[in-house]
Amino acid sequence: MEKYLNNSGTKLWSIATGTGMPLILCNGGPGCDDYLGPVAEMIEDLCTVVRFEQRGCGRSDWDKRYDLGTTVSDIDFVRNAYGLNKVIIGGHSAGVGLSLAYALKHPDVVLGIVGISGGCIVNDREWYKVYCENLKRYGENNGGREFRSDPDVNKISNTTWCDFISSPTLLLDISRLDIPAVFINAGEDIRPNWPTVQLAHLLKNGEYIEITGAGHYIWVTHRDELRKELRAAIEKITAQQSPPAETVQPDHYRFP
């Protein structure tokens, strides 16, 4: 069911589908409207999947407040608006970073993290160089999707993300985050996967999975493989439903 949520005058488009363990799914980009319906369909018998469009994207208001801190606050607003207590937080591409930032800010309400084709907490020139070269050489198959958003979303979100990953205690805080996290990446992603491998090893209960031959939008060409791994990740997290220990104070991260 689609729903417009009013967050202090800002309208956010959202939708909830399925039944079961609550999961909030975050779009990538930054600067993409909703495109994760095919992913939600894979787990709707296991989860109540809530998706929303970030400010400046699609049907949500374009108000120029596109910084990371505001987006993390919006995720928590969406959680509360749907009356959810503890949730799995997940996303695709840059949405994986949002999931991690949210878990660090609100560890008391996160049961686990599920990442798809993402999980990069480094600002590495060589990584970006390889990505640009691969994009030019191979292009990228996103299933023909065209995204609609304010161009400022990408610029503002990336700038504040870089500030966030420069935090002196970030790696220590991630290493203390004691919740299950599963990262499902694409073997043929034009983005190098090594930062996600590092992240999975940094977390106390992290797991890295790679789907051979898949591109960044895994469900376009490897739907069955992604469905299998995604469902296994949900079942793993569901099996560890005891509340996570609070390792980071909720006010620890004051986003720029």
C-alpha cells in the first residue's frame, strides 16, 4: 500500500508490501527514485518490506535537504510512521551505506543489515578510477530504468558521506557493532568489491557473498541466485532475534 508521509512539512513517498519481519529497503544513487520492487517481491512472504523515496527523488519533495544526517533521520521517521519497533535495514548500492549509517546511529532498533551490491566506506582514488574506466568500457545494464531526481541529491549526499567516513572513530565503531550483516555482491560489478569484503570482515558478525557473473543490478540477470541468497540472509538474521547490544550511543553520530 502506497502512503505519503509528512515529516514536518516534507512529503515522503513510501510503500509497504508483504508480511513478517519488518525490513526497510533503501535506494541507491544517491539520487534514485524507487526501483527495488523486484527485490521486495523476493521476500514478501518472509518480510514486511517498507520502501521510500529519499528527499529530492521521485515523488518525495525536492527541498534541497539531501545531507546524510537528514536522510538517516528520515529513515527513522519512516520506521516510526509505520509503527515498527525493531527492523532489518537493507539497501542496494549507496543504500547499503545508508543502512550502515542508520545502524550506527540507531543500533538499538536494528536487528541486522542486508546489503546488495554495495558497502564501501573508503574514499579511494584508485577505486573510483577503476569504476570510471569500467563504466566507459562496459557500460551498465540496469534493466532500462531511468531515474528521476534533483541533480543536487548526488552532490550533497556524496559530500556529506565523505565527511561521515572521515570520522576518526568510524572503523572502531563499526567493529563494535554486534549485529548480523550479510553483503551480497555481484561478481561482474564494474565497481571493485574489495571495500565490501573489508567491511564484512570488520564487523563482528559480517558475511560476504558474491554471485558469479552478475552485474550491479543483480536481479536483472541473476534473479534466482539473488533470491536464494537474500532469503538465506533474512533467515539468518531472523534466527538471531535477540536484541543487539547497544555499542554506540544514539547521539554519537551528529551528521554534518
